[in-house]
Amino acid sequence: MAKAVQFDRYGDIDVLEVRDVPRPVPGPGEVLVEVKAAGINPGEVMIRQGFLHDRWPATFPSGEGSDLAGVVVELGETSAADFAVGDEVLGFSHARSSHAEFVAVPADQLTIKPAGVSWEVAGSLYVAGCTAYAAVRSVGLESGDTVAIAGAAGGVGSIAVQLAARTGATVLGIAGPGNDAWLREHGAVPVNYGDGLADRLRAAAPGGAVDAFLDFFGGGYVALAVDELGVAPERVDTVIDFAAIEQYGVLGVGSAEASTAAVLAELAGLVVAGELEVPIAEVYPLDQVRAAYRDLEERHTRGKLVLRP
């Protein structure tokens, strides 16, 4: 037996339970990973609350979690020869199953964890890292562009800020004043949210124009980008405001467009090289999963929240 997070119905954090379940058995092409760390993400909140039922319906009892890092403990039949028992890996699960002590994962969804990457960072790199990677790429940033990023200090935004800065673009990071210093240190011009934001963004932008906009927060930022700042819809990407995608014709590019072991390996390499920091806000034991999500849903943390089974 092994412990895993499950829920039997849509609802708030009180539906989450840590249960004893049969230890997974790796199937053909899979490996069994003993999970050392697994990040949590806002999309998991929306799935658990039922808001994404039409897009990603749950079947009950439902597991939870995509991000993972751990140690290979068993190989399934015809598993990729790239892995051996004892290998330290990071990767992802599409089966909502990583918030657990053990998870069976297709071998092509894993990559070797570099020694210079902590368990906490490795276990929270997939959703945030691949989403930021895909979003930055989607708006075609080049040197000389100016991009505004909403939710710039969050799990996804903090990575996107750094990836966007690497393109040579001017990065305007929208966040609270407590994040100003961190944003400056990581290549962004901090712009505090609140009334008058459009004017502050124009004042901070070289030449007064914002060329692209990445929305990792929701709550009307797409409307601000298109209606107030005049950003072309094809250079606006939101990973959270699905209604705005239809209303404004903006992009909805997220982690699915960069969900590969190769992208994860590239991001992990940037971490090792000191060119990408993945802030870890807090680490929780698995049995405190409700407290972790309560923290996440307050939406004021800088960086990632991580479960350690």
C-alpha cells in the first residue's frame, strides 16, 4: 500500500483526502517513481472545484497532481533503456497521480534530474516551467519588444519573467510592491497592480507602447491589454481567462504546447547554469495537502508551493 491524495466529488479543499491505496504497478513503457517532491498548481484547484469539467472532466475517486521528481524504483516491461532503478528523475504525469508516495509514469515523460537541481525545484518545474516556456514563445518576443506580465511573481510568472528577459525584450512585471526588488533582480521593471495600471505600464515602457502581454492571473488583464493598451490579440496569451480567449481572439497557449521531456531538460539545465531561478515559497508534507492548497488559493505567494511525500 501507499499514500495518495484523492477526492470523491468536486468541491473546496475539504474534499481532499490522503488515503492508503494499492502501490501502482508500472505497465509497458512505464517506470515506477518514488516521489520526493511534487508541485501544486492553480489549474488543479479549478479541476477539483469542477470549473474545468467540460474541458478536463474528472472521474471519481480522482487523484491529483502533474509535477513530480523522485527515484526510479521499478521498471515496467519494454520500458525505455534510458532509465535504471535508482535513477533520480523529474517529469510529469497526465493521469492526475503525482501527489502520492509512488507514481507510474511513461518513460518518455521523464528526464534525468541534474545533481544541481533540488528536489523541490525539480518537483515543481513541469507545469510552471513548461507553461512559461510555451507562453513566452507564443508571443514571439524579440530584442526591442516590450512585454507586460500579469502575475509576474507567481509560480508561472516568475519563470516567464526570466525567460522573457533572455529574449532581450523589456519586461514589465505586474505584481504587488513586496515583489519589486525580486523582479528588478531578475531582469524586470516592476509595475504595481491596481487603479491606473495602464498608465503606469505606458510610463514604464520605452516609447510608451506595450507590444505583447502574458496573463497568468486572470480577472480582466486581457481586456486591459487589448482595450486599454492596444496590444494586438495575436500577441496576447492567457493561461487562465478562457472566456477572454473567445471574446477577444487572443492566444490560449499553455503547458500542453511544451510538455516534453526535452523542454524539461532544457529548463533544468538553465537552473544548473544559474540562469533560471525557480522560487520555492513553501514546502508541505503530503498529509498537509489541504493547508498547501489553502495557501495557494490566497494567491499571494512568490514562487512555487511543493508537497514532500
